[in-house]
Amino acid sequence: MKVIKLHTEEQQLIEHAIQNNRHAQHQLYNTYAAKMLGVCRNYIKDIHEAEDVMISSFMKVFTHLAAFENKGSFEGWIRRIMINECLSYLRVKKKVNFIEDQTQSEFSYQEHELQFTAEELQALIDKLPEGYKMVFNLYVVEGYKHHEIAELLHISEGTSKSQLSHARKYLQELIEKTTNYQNGTK
């Protein structure tokens, strides 16, 4: 049985883009820009700032394209660059502070019949303090482990766990308030 490599078109695009073929770079940009703007938007509240970070991240992608080793997905490689650029931007621009808290609060989920759109959920996540939001996105959305988050953000693993716990609690309170408001109960 012969093994056929998938995504040879993408590999050819990457090879052409490495050679500074503007058409290939444009095609790669068009293929991934919408998804990557969504990634940036998860971390950066203002859509214009998120777009600026995404564009500068794509510049980094094209500059370092030859470093892509075809290990894992190309989209995952781009996503990682986007996340790192967002975190760098937030570190410089927002001066994010993490509260060192080794105690993990017990968090219990209450079942809600959530009737929220993606935009409404994003608006609730945007209300989180920056430190909570970063850890929440890295853990829940991106699937990073606490030790990876700690390394990325230069915090302790305990702080990562604590920030996630606080973020979940805060979100639950926001969801309850929003649900109560929508139902006219409070």
C-alpha cells in the first residue's frame, strides 16, 4: 500500500511563500486570517488591536516560514505564533498582573440552560480581568496544561490554577446575572 501525503497543495504554497512568492503568501493569509483573527480576538478585546496583532503575527509567520518543519499542522504552528504575539502585546501594552494565590477555591458548576450566542459568550469573557482571561483562554480554549501556561506567562503553576478557578467563578457569576436579567428575575 502506498502512503499518499495529504495537503500537498498547502506544502507547495508554503514552499513558494518561503521563496517570497507574494501570490502564495496572499493565499496562505486568506486561508488562515479569519481563524487567526478569532484567536487574537480571544485575548485582545478591541477588534482593531486584535487585527493589528494578527497582521504583525503574519509578518512573523512569513519571516520564519522556513523554520516550519512539517511536524504537526501548519495551522497549529501559525496559531502558536498568534498566541505568543498576543501574550507579548498584552505584557507590553497592558502590564498584566497576576495575583499569587496558592489556594484553590472550590468551584462547583451549576447547570444552566445556556442560550448565549458566541458573541455574547465572548462579551462575557471580555469582562474578565486580563490575567484571568489569559489563563482561561490558554487552558479552556487552547488546551494548554497548567505547567505550560506557567512557563508561557512566567508565573507559578499554582497561580495558573488559581487564576483559572477565579475566572470560572467570575464567569459563572456573570452568566447568572445575565440569565437573571434576561428572565427578569433579578
